[in-house]
Amino acid sequence: MEKRPAPEYSAHVDDWVVRRIRPARIEESPKSIDRRAAAYLRVSTLRQPTSLALQRRELQGYARSEGFDIVAVYEDVGKSGMTLEKRSGLSRLLFDVVTKRANYAHVLVLDISRWGRFQDPDEAAHYEFVCRSHGVSVTYCRDLVGGGPPAQLAKQVRRVMAADYVRQISDRTRRGKRGAAEAGRAPGAWPRYLVDRQIIEADGTCGPVLRCGGFRSHPLQSLRLVPATGERSQTVRRIFQMFVEGGRSMADIASILSEEGIFWTDGSRWTRRRVARILRDPLSKGLQHYGRSRTVLGVRGPELDSGRWGEIQVFEGIVSEEMFEAAQARFRALDGRYAHTREELVSGLKALLDKEGRLTAALIDACPEIPSARRYMSRFGTLAEAERLAGYVKPRVSRGAAPDGKPLSRAAILEGLRRLHQDRGRVNVSLIQADRRLPSIGLIRKTFGTVTAAYRAAGL
């Protein structure tokens, strides 16, 4: 195919760009200034309830002193200023400005850091430029700067300082969390089923054990994990025993616990996923892992290899090291399956074979101790392959077979019909079908042409 030449640059490209990206208005006549304004408020955490009220009060005072009328308010409560993501207030403001839905000509913000602590200062400038290019100016009430290059330079420096402040806080927080984890402190706030959280006071003394959903009462307090006691610890041990020693599937364990009235911490029923969480959690043996991944400035990095995780023994395990490792070994044998290993499935078939003397799909489905025949076909490809591994040699003919497994001869079929007539006093299709020592009606028809011809050949 002939390659088309690239289009040449033409002057209309400049017109297209200029029509869609209008430069900001530098000067306006005092008579045309619109005094309607919108207020933008942001707080980083939900634990700053007064900050939002203070911002609103200060912006309202500035608006009164300058003659502005606030007609719209946009808020981002508990949102980080590092990115635009999840900041519905600022996103809605920009959307209203760009789509011409804004009924104001000014946006009032407390200071540059409330607009955002973007790690790229140009991103903050870009959003401000988007507003200005659509006829809406952005005013920082505390960081009042005039026009001209010196003022623009000062504004950019303050954007860089706001971004650097977040970097410093993030670095200190990351080092503090690492140190707390190395000291055995609890890294999270929500408790797991097999552990409780205990308060550690600032002087190192142990405080009370928190209930489910409880929080610390003072910022200087910390938390450590302690093993669950009573019914929960007994349930954890029982889960491991049923999984490792009993060979139960995780779904079966969840069903057994729920039927016995044993529930999760929130009162809901057990599930396969919850059972798996107990069995895989190293806290079952008292080992706490940390440093699985690294989060920098709100961006979570990839999870590290398990060999690079940190670990610390925080308490004596609810189950032994041997029991925990046996559970992990069974997980590896399951190879991603949820029920039984291949060895357990074959062992169940062998037990059924010893009991019944033969194996069929109907017998497998009727046995409650092993999975269904469909599950065997899914794991082994075919049911015959599973039966072969269990040591079952299936006869070549399912019914009406000779001792060596070969089909009955014509003479043997006729002899069988005579025997049936002698035993029952009559012969019909139903009696032949019920006698598995005789071949099927279809095979008799194939051998003799018709069933009546077989009767005549047998002298009946």
C-alpha cells in the first residue's frame, strides 16, 4: 500500500489552536468586573473539622471587604492535595468553568496549599490557567500577589514549598511506620479474627484490649496485636485441624462453622475466603510481617518478594509452627483449587472401590465423602483416568460380559435367555433389561436381527 505523505503545516493550524486555547485576560476595565465569586475549601483529613469552618469564615470576611458576592461553594473534605484524583470538589469546579456552567467570575481560595500540594508545580499552575483562560480568575486570599514576573515567580516558589512540605511529611510518616512495625506495633486499625489489639501507653505500659471497632483515645498511644482468646482461639485451632488432619475443604469448614452457630467478628456467616484468610495468615503462629510494599506520596509501589519482607514474632502462636507449615503445604498441593488435592481425590475413590467393588459416575455422585463425578472429570480430564489412578480396571463390556471381559457369544446369549425363562417362567424386554448378566436389548437386536428371532433361536 502506498504511504500517504504527511500533511504540511499550514497557517490554519494556528487559528485552530488559538480558537480553543485562549490566553488569559491580563487587564479588564473596572466597569466590566463581575463581583460574583465561588469559594473553594479543602481539608486533608477528617480530623480537621474546625479547619473547614475557619476557611469558610476567612473567605467570607475577604469577600465582604473586597465587595465579592459568594454564589457557589466547592468542598473537598478529607482529600489529599497531591493529586486531582478523588477531589470531587475541584473536579466539579473545573468542569463548571470549562463547560460555561459557572455563574461567577472569581474563585476564592484561602492559600496556595489549599488549591493543592501537587508534586509538579506546573500542574497547579495548569488548573489555575484553565480557569483564567475561561474568564474565571483564582485569588489566594492569604497569599496575595500582584501582577508581573516577580509576583509570578513568588507564586511558583510557594507552589514548590507546598509540594516539598508534603514530601517531608510523607518521609517522616514512612520512617515512623517502619519503626513502629519493627517494634511490634500494630500497623492497622481494623482487627482480624485471630487477634485483638491492645493499647500501649506513651510510657510503654500496657493498657486495655480494644473491642471490635474501637480506637485509641490519645495520639501518643500505640497498639500491639495479642492473640484472640476463648471461642475464637479454639475456632482457629479447629479450622487448622479440619483442614490439615481432616482433609476438609475450605467451603466445607465454612459451612460446618456457620451451621454450628459460630460466626465472624461482625456476626455474619463464614465463607471460604475467610477460612483461607485464617489458614494463610502468619499471625496464626504469632509472626507479623511488614514492608510488603512501599507507598510514596500516595502512590503504592509493587509488592515485594516475600524474601524481602520484614517479620517479627509478636506473641506465641495460636497454632504451632508445624501445623501452620502443614497447612501451607496442603495449599501448595491444592495448586489453586479450593477443595481437595489430587492425592485426596484418588484416596476417596479407592475407599469407594473397596466398599462397592466397582466405580461408576452414579456411585461417585451418591457418595457424600467425595466430590462429584464432574469434579473428578475437571481435575483429571476424564473419569476413566481418575478410576485408573484408583486402581479400578473397568471391564470392556458393562453388562453381559464373559469372565474375561469380552462380549458374550451367540451361544452364551441363547443360554442366558433359556436360564432367564427357567428362573422367571417367561421372557420379555423388561426382564432382559433387569438382568445384567445378559447383554442389552440393542446388542441382542444387532446380533439376531430382532428380539423375536433371538427367542426362536433359543427355542422359546
